[in-house]
Amino acid sequence: MSDLRIAVLGVGMMGADHIARIGSKIAGARVSVVNDYVTEKAEQLAATIPGCRAISDPLDAIADPDVDAVILATPGTTHEKQLLACLEHGKPVMCEKPLTTDVATSLEVVKREAELGKRLIQVGFMRRFDVEYAALKALLDDGDLGRPLVMHCAHRNPTVPPHFDSSMIVKDSLVHEVDVTRFLFDEEITSVQMVRPAANPAAPEGLQDPQIAIFHTATGKHVDVEVFVTTGVAYEVRTEVVAELGSAMIGLDVGLLRKSAPGHWGGQITPSFKERFGQAYDTEIQRWVDAVRAGTNVDGPGAWDGYAAAAVCAAGVESLETGQPVTVEMVSRDSIKGA
Amino acid sequence: MSDLRIAVLGVGMMGADHIARIGSKIAGARVSVVNDYVTEKAEQLAATIPGCRAISDPLDAIADPDVDAVILATPGTTHEKQLLACLEHGKPVMCEKPLTTDVATSLEVVKREAELGKRLIQVGFMRRFDVEYAALKALLDDGDLGRPLVMHCAHRNPTVPPHFDSSMIVKDSLVHEVDVTRFLFDEEITSVQMVRPAANPAAPEGLQDPQIAIFHTATGKHVDVEVFVTTGVAYEVRTEVVAELGSAMIGLDVGLLRKSAPGHWGGQITPSFKERFGQAYDTEIQRWVDAVRAGTNVDGPGAWDGYAAAAVCAAGVESLETGQPVTVEMVSRDSIKGA
Amino acid sequence: MSDLRIAVLGVGMMGADHIARIGSKIAGARVSVVNDYVTEKAEQLAATIPGCRAISDPLDAIADPDVDAVILATPGTTHEKQLLACLEHGKPVMCEKPLTTDVATSLEVVKREAELGKRLIQVGFMRRFDVEYAALKALLDDGDLGRPLVMHCAHRNPTVPPHFDSSMIVKDSLVHEVDVTRFLFDEEITSVQMVRPAANPAAPEGLQDPQIAIFHTATGKHVDVEVFVTTGVAYEVRTEVVAELGSAMIGLDVGLLRKSAPGHWGGQITPSFKERFGQAYDTEIQRWVDAVRAGTNVDGPGAWDGYAAAAVCAAGVESLETGQPVTVEMVSRDSIKGA
Amino acid sequence: MSDLRIAVLGVGMMGADHIARIGSKIAGARVSVVNDYVTEKAEQLAATIPGCRAISDPLDAIADPDVDAVILATPGTTHEKQLLACLEHGKPVMCEKPLTTDVATSLEVVKREAELGKRLIQVGFMRRFDVEYAALKALLDDGDLGRPLVMHCAHRNPTVPPHFDSSMIVKDSLVHEVDVTRFLFDEEITSVQMVRPAANPAAPEGLQDPQIAIFHTATGKHVDVEVFVTTGVAYEVRTEVVAELGSAMIGLDVGLLRKSAPGHWGGQITPSFKERFGQAYDTEIQRWVDAVRAGTNVDGPGAWDGYAAAAVCAAGVESLETGQPVTVEMVSRDSIKGA
């Protein structure tokens, strides 16, 4: 099968990040078209990507026959028009949040896709793909903790851009916990209360930060979220679900921590090397592929390392017989020109 | 640039794993040839991979013009011949451990590659690519802990295959710590002592398990390794480096833990969402690409989820004004056929 | 100085616990009088304590010349009368919570003590003496985290007695977080909101559990508390303070965890054996004192253990010269009758 | 029963520490006699302890009729003579390590006590009383982990006094792991090997530091110990036991961590407030007793704190009815002179 040809609209931080990702880590896809309202930026970027063109009009980019699918990393205000164009051309689209900038147009987009009778739009709530959130969701779905009752979240940024205002904390930051709540609980949020504590003295004048959100869900579950975007310390996203038979927390830098009967707190044991070193194998092969394509061929341990390991293991096997120290016999690396 | 065409020799567990990896996660590469001494197995596998053929002779596979690079996942006894063939054809090769099965032939391979004057062989010590080992190496290279003095390792498997014997614990298990020692310390191991404690009663008759290895390095550093392959519990690989100015441990299921002056133990703070959710973005895009190529288009949150988030955030922004609970206004999902 | 003579009023669970504590762990005090509304219970207990009498009237117990100070572990409804009697006789009193059962009588007690011009009443909010809360308070007072902004608390019990009702969750459980808030923030709470999520199905009919309390303090700080008393799992008390320059959490079974610039999360390093083994020394000496008083003289390692350690260390010192294994020379324990 | 009267011989760091401990934390004992080879030091100390005398000759101190039991904190070279005197007078003795300074005299002491037919000597291996070591011992004795197979220990000091030499690392530091091994495994150590890695450059000239000890026990168990006394970082004592059915580690600043089937790592859940806050209750009562004896009466929350808690809880109970914020009604503290 040939690679999926993707148009990336918007080449700011998120768009550029997606372009780099597709080029370096994603199997089966390539960026065929880029677009940005700053045309030169798109053109410069296109020049660095094999087989990629810049197209100056976003709707033309969507319509282009050289485009199978679209990533929208454009400003939210342009999403409605661009999403409707994707629907019109029947092109799958991965849309960075928000879907659109208000409720009415979001609903309109939902309706138009529904009328098509086929799903084309995915929204970029990436936390659903985080291994810790996925593990928490799996734990809840397994039912081992019973039904969830309460959830506590913290969402902390060290800093935000100068133009960030109080409502952006809701729409750009808290929105992730909105999706997390709906994802983990599989039900809608029915009311929201924003508590406004005394502001952090270090927050910009006029910014209500921290904020505490209290969600009530369809079945009466309580969720509280601390959103605090000027901590000056760390990026920290933490979620604890308290359920009928125990509780579980992610985001403490130690994986999923669980507390449940009959008497233990802790995490999951790693069953095999596949779980432990799967990432290492992926990275190893990707970096080797990159090195070979770049003509350097090796980006990791080489033949000498294989030889050294063999020499040490031979000494080890000999010591296994006697229990005594055995000297490792190796030639000097310098004695082999080029090794 | 066109994709790198890889021949995978040996389609047992490791080979099949690499083939799946290249197909699903690696950018810029595809498997063009597969080979196995069980010809039917290779043919069946080739039939499932677009643009891939089975070639029954491994040396023919290496020589094939449709092959840019080679992955060796064949039995160790065949490595010498296959590696030399790769060198002869000037083809880069990623060779699963061991390089060869004895010291003399390993050295021969080293010399032959050195004579070529260009590096072609990489060996599959994948731990160097593990994020925790990489972080530990970076910490040592940064010099914040001073020079390393001592290293303690544990390497535990819940179980091993029936044919595993005492010397395989050295050559197949301990070999990883051999490479880890050389990687982290950047020096050779000069002597090895294997201590043989009373065996685990649950180990197969005749298997010396656990084993304790004691390495002495060129500059006198001490390394001890517990290798215990019949624990019945978990896969656990742990490494602690004790250095002049502190110590650091990986493998405790909590990332790299460090203890150093002026008075703290702990881990590294996550500075931004890129470190925290980079994996999530990668997974999100890969799964979306896969869904689009498979014709299902969406594998994650859809338009409805975007709408719901918009509705909740609108209520949140309203509550931000008043501090009072605000009811979320949403249409019923059922009211939109197809949503 | 002679021992403090204490009257313990109320010998239910808390009172009996305090009596045992004074007898086994507290230097400089003894229980001279016990009282309970079940007279026989007090008499039976008094008979087991050297130099202790039962007195059937609590006010007589307070007034008794053989009493220097009083511990109140009686029902809350009797506290007012008993506290006023202690004030009248000028006797220091340690009063288990609540001070009294309503706000007006509590205020009356405050006023009467103030009129005396000397402090006599201590209230049993014991969390202030917990090492983790003390460490958190010290961290805040040190100013390293800046001023506190927000606090999150969880207070979970596996189960409660059958008669526990929704308001007791406030008055008997949440009251601890009330004191913790005032202790850590050094300011008063100015408003309280109780959020009532859907109840735990396993909670008794009619019990609102869990409950979420939201405190607002004099300077606008936000505190939320999950009180959940039928978790079925564990006793768990957790407190996180989010401050201007970082955050710190206690109650995660791992001591105080702190996250602050410049880039670390973690705990405090143990500087010396005094911090690490202070408790061990205390326990060692107390158990030895108890054994000597009981006539068994030894409750721990004996002379044989000292001999064995000497023999092993002698071998160690010898091996230190050679680096070779040295056999430990010891006589057989059986060869010494009585050892 | 009257308090145990203890003679403390040697008032250096350890002796002075024991004296303070008995005065401030130990129920049922008091120091009646102190002795030191620097007579003035003993006399000055005695003057600060009610009912205590200094006696200049250690053997007179042991023999004194005002002494029920003895603590030896004198130099090890004097222990033999003093222990034999304790045995002669039939007085229980708590002897700081070492029992004596060589194997032959240690054995002589064992024999003399055995001849008496009654145990009088306890040795100060205090780790057996540490809560973590006690928990580890209990876990092993419970049999949940099966029989132990291997043990790894680390024993790290930030620094040692200037006169510390290589053999003192064995006799004064490693000796604790000697006792820990014998305590946890209930068997003798049969051989010792000291491995001598390249020394820490920051260690004093001539000091072999770190050292690695390898113990072999009667049934063939392997124990390795890193002793490293010039780390410059922290006091760190860590012990991991690897057993047939799992492993457990203490000393990681997080309590006992255990890894065993069926699939969890973690610690023990706290079942009730008694385990969680037992220490807090002890400290609360001891500090209150001390305050009352000192005439200040209160050392902790007072009547005002009880009143404030009552006021907040009353607001909480009211909010429990409505779910709405309720203002806390309190008088101003300033309005009550003396509160």
C-alpha cells in the first residue's frame, strides 16, 4: 500500500511538530502539502520535505488531488470553514482542538458529518493516547475498582504566553480535563462551577489563576480540577479516580499507582522484556534506519562491542565452573586499524 | 527519499517482531525480503506484506538488488557467514546478539569490517536505546555525579525456556549487563567472577540460578550483577550507579531516581507538555494514519467530543464570571442521526 | 521531679489507649485516677495499674488532690461541665475533640479560660504532632515554597460504625481537616460549602458518602476535602499544599514529596543515622527496660550475637588484606550449654 | 512498680544520647548513676539529672546498690572487664557494640554468661528494632515470599571521622550488616570476601572506600554489601532480600517495597488511624506531659482552636442540607482578652 498523503494546514508550533513527527516516526504516511497564512513559511518548510508542495489557499490544499487526508493546526476561528470543506471533499481530517470556537458551530459540524453517514473528523484530545490515561481507562473498564465515584485533577503549567486570559484557562487548559472526564466516565458533564481563589501574586495582573473547576456529571459524579498555569515549577497533570473498590492515580512521575483491597498500594509488575524494552527496540530500529538512509550505517553498538561482549561472556562461562575470578582475554582495539 | 528496503533473515520471535515494528511504527523503511530456514514460514509472512518476497537462501537474500540493508535474527551459529556476506556486498546490517558464538570469530568479523574502512555492522544491544538507560548515561556524561565508582545490577526473569542451561544465563542474559557496563563506564571489563549461591528450589534440576557476577573494569571499578531467571514473579532490570557525588538508580518502575547533594532524592521534573505527552501525540497520529489507510478514518475522539467539550467550556466561562454552578446546554446525541 | 499524676476520664477506646500509652511509652507521668460512667470498668482497669484508684464521679476525680492534670476521653456532651471544673480547680486538661458539642458552649469555655489569665486547656487535634504534618508545616514556615494558595485533602476510612450519620462525617471526620487548614495556613476559615456527589452504593442507606467540602479562608485561599468513610479499602489521609513556588504532598506512604524549582521532585535526604535509626534506639531501650523490669533481662540480640559478629568481622578484616574468601572460625553454639 | 535505676557508663555521644532518651521518652526507667573516664564530664551531667550521682570507677558504678541495670557506652576495649563485672553482680547490661574487641574474649563472655544459667547481656544491634527491618523480618517469617536466596545491602555514610581506617569500616560499619544477615536469615555466616574497588578519590589517603563484602551463609545463601563511608551525600541503609516467591526492599525512603505474584509491586495499606497516627498520639501526650510539668500547661491546639473547629463544623452541617456556601460565624479573637 502506498503512503498516506497528508496536507498539514497551519505550520506554527503544533503543525510543525506534526510534520516532524510524520517525517521521523510515523509508518505509512508522508506530508504532501503544507499551508500557512504566512505563505513564505509554508514554502520554506515544503522545500525541506521530499515530494511536498506549499499551497497558499487552505481550501485549495484540502481539495488537492495529491491529498488523502488533512491535519488542521490552524487558528480555531478558521476550523469551521475548513472542516466543512473536508466533509464536502470526503477527506478524513485530524483537527487540533477546539473543534470550532463556539457551541453552535460545533453542533453544526457534528450535524453535517452525521448527514454524510460516515465519520471523517477526529479531534486532537491526545491524552486518550497517553499510556497512563490509557492504563487508567483500562483499569476502570476492567471493573476491578468498581464504578467510579469521584475524580480529582490537577493541571499545572510553569508559565503561559503573555496574552493568556482567564477564559483561555477554561477553553485551552481545562478543556483537556473536560475530555478526560467524558473519556474516563463515559458520560456527559451536566454542570460546571468555577471557584476563584485568591490569585497567585506572580500571575499577570488580571489573570484569575489558579482556578478550581467543579463538574457534576449525568449520574451525579463529582470532579474537581485545579488549573494553575503560572506555577513557575513544572508541567504536571495528575488525575485520581476514587471508585467503589479502590482508587488509582496517574501523573505522579511513577506510573499508575493503585490502592485497593486486599491490602496493597502499588503499581503493575512488568511481565516481560517486551513491556520493559519495547520502546528501546522501536528507537533502536528507527535510529538504525535513519543512519543507513543517511549513509552512516551505524548508530549504536558496533562489531567491536559484539566482540567485547563475547570475550567477557567467555570468561564468565569459565568462572561459572570454578567460582574464581577469570581474566578477560581481548586484543587491544588500537591493534586493529579502523575498528 | 524512497523508503529503505530491508531484508529480515530469520522470522522467529525476534524477526517477526522487527517485521511488525517496521510495518507499523518505523518511518522511512519497508521490508522487501524475508528469509527463514523454514521456507514456508517466510513465504506465508511475505504474502502479508505489500511489496515483499521470500528468498530461500540467506546469502541470496543479502545479495538481492532489492535489498538496501539487512536485519539478522537468525540463530547465532549462522551469524559469522551472514555478516561476512553483508560486508562483502557492502550492505549495512543490524545483527541481533550475539555477534557470533565465539570470541575468535567475533574478532575475525571486527577485523574484516575494519579492513573495509567503513562501518556496516550494528549489534542489537537495545538497552542503550531505553529511555531510562539513556537518561542514566546522560546523567553520568553530564558529570553531575562525578566519576562512577561502583555499579549494582539485578536482572530477573519470571521464567526461561526448558532448554536454558547455566552457561546460557551468562551468554544470553548477563551479556546485556556486560554491554551496559561498557556503555555506561566507557571502559572494558578486565575480569569476571561468577558466584554460585544455593540454587532456587524452583529452578530446573541442574540449573545454577541465581548467579552473581562480579566484574572488575580497567580502572578498577566494581560491578555486581544478580542474574535470576526463574523468579516466578516479574521481569525486572535494575541498575544503580554509585559515583563520587551521588548515586542514581533506574528500573524501580518510577523512572530514574537520583540521590545527591544538597539534600534531595527524587526524579526530574517534567518541564512541558512535550515531554509529558510526546508519546501520546505520536500514538495519536500513528493510529489516525492507520485508521485512514484502513478506511475507518477515525480512531479516537470525534466531532461529537469536540462539540461536548465546547458546550462544557462555554458553561465554564460563564461560571467564571459568577462563581456559581452553570448548567451545561447540549442537544441529545440521539437527536442527531449518525452522530 | 516526681511523675505527673494524671486522671483519665472515660476509659473507652481512646481513654484506654491513652492509659496504655502513659504506662508504656511516656516519660515522667503516671495514671493516678481513672473514671468512667460504667464504674466497674474503671475499677477493673485501676486494679491493673500500680498506684491507681477509680473514682466514680468525674468532678470528684478532677478535684482529687492526687491528680495534677486531667485527660478527658468522655462523651462530648459532658465536656463543658468537666472543662469548667478543670478551670475552677486550676488543673491542666487534655481534652479529646470536640471541645464541646456546640459553638456557644465552646465560646463560653474559651472565655472562662481567658478570664483565668492562664492557659489550661489543650484540645486533641493530634495531627499537628504527626511527623509528616509537622514536616509540611515546617516547610511552609521556612518559606521555601512561598505563600500557600490552594490545598487539596483526602480523608478516607475503610468503614465507620453503624450509627455514623451524614453530619458526623462533618463533625467527627472533616473536623480534622478544619484544624489542619487553620494549623497550616494560620488563618480562619470564612465559608464552607458541602458538595454531595452520588453516594457510594456500598454506603449505608441514607448516608451521604462521599462528601466534598470546599473551604474559603480569610485571605481567599481555596481548600477542598474529599471525606469518604466507606471506601472498604484503607485508612488514607492525604494533604497537598500548592504554593507560589512549588507544591508538597504528604500521606502517599512515601513521606513528604515536594516539587519545586529548579527541577526536582522528591523527598529529603536522611543526613545521619540519628534520623534514620532514632526510632530504633528508642524502641530498643524501652523494650530492654521492660524486659529487665519483667525479669527476663534480654529482649534482643544477646552475647552470642556479639560473639558471632566479632568472628565474622575478624574474617572480614583478614580478607581485606587479600581480597580472597576467608572462612569464619566459630565454635558451635551447642558446645556451650546455656548459650 | 518503681522505676528501673540505670547506670550509664561512658557519656560520649552514644551514652549522652541514651541518657537524654531515658529522661524524655522511656517509661519506667531513670538514670541513677553516670560514669566516664573524664570524671568532670560525668559530674556535670549528673548535676542536671534529678536523683543521679556520678561515680568515678566504672566497676564501683556497676556494683552500686542504687543500680538495677547497666548501659555500657564505654570504649570497646573496656567492655570485657565491665561485662564480667555485670555478670558477677547479676546485673542486666545493655552493651553497645562491639561485645568485646576480639573473638576470643567475646567467646569468653558468652561462656561466662552461659555458666550463670541466666541471660543478662544484650548487645546494641539496634537495627533489629527499626520498623522497616522489623517489617522485613516479619514478611520473611510469614513465609509469603518463600525462603530467602540472596540479599543485597548498601550502607552509605556521607562522611566518617578522620581516624577511621579500612578495618574500622569492617568492624564498625559492616558489623551491622553482619547482624542483619544473621537476624534476617537465622543462620551463621561461613565465609567472607572483601572486594576492593578503585577508591573514591575524595576518601582520605589510604582508606579503602568503598568496600564490597560478600558473605556466604551456612546453607549457601549469597549476601553482598556495599559499604561506602565517604559518599558526601546522605546516610543510606538499604537491604533487599530476594526470595523464592518475590523480593522486598527497605531503605528507599518509601517504607517496605515488595514485589511478588500475582502481579503487583508496592507497599502495605494503612488499615486504620492507629497505624497512621499512633506516633502523633504518643508525641502529643509526651509533649503535653512535659508542658504541664514545666508549668506552661499547653503545647498544642488550645480552647480557641476547639471553638473555631466547632464554628466551622456548624457551618458545614448547615451546608450539608443545602449544598450552598455557608459563612462561618465566629467572634473575633481580639474581643476576648487573654484568648
